[in-house]
Amino acid sequence: MRYVQNRKEQMRVAQVCHVDVTSGHFGVAKTVARIKERFMWKGILSDVKSMVRIYLLLLLIKAEGINNH
């Protein structure tokens, strides 16, 4: 297991573990589990919750834009 200190790398790891090419976006629990298979840093859960919240918000905004056209 590797401890990731760099904030930018933490977010990159979280994004890669959140998105799967074949099945779309994982939720918080699966994303955290995937991260913890190989990486560790303080605050993984809160980071992933924030990231997933942002993804969901962006999806809603995108859907609204599509529905309004």
C-alpha cells in the first residue's frame, strides 16, 4: 500500500478509482474500497464524498441543459 501525500495525486487516484470504462461511475463506498486496495491518505472518505457530490451536480446540470434544448 502506498501513502499518497500530494493533493493533486490524491484527486487523480480518486477520479481513476471512481470511473470504470465498462460500468460507469462507482458510488462512494466502492470508490473508497478501490482506493484502499492500493493507496492510503488521511481523509479519503471525505474527499471521495465531495468528489462524488460534484460529479452528481455536474450530471444534473448537464441533464438540465439537454432537457432545455
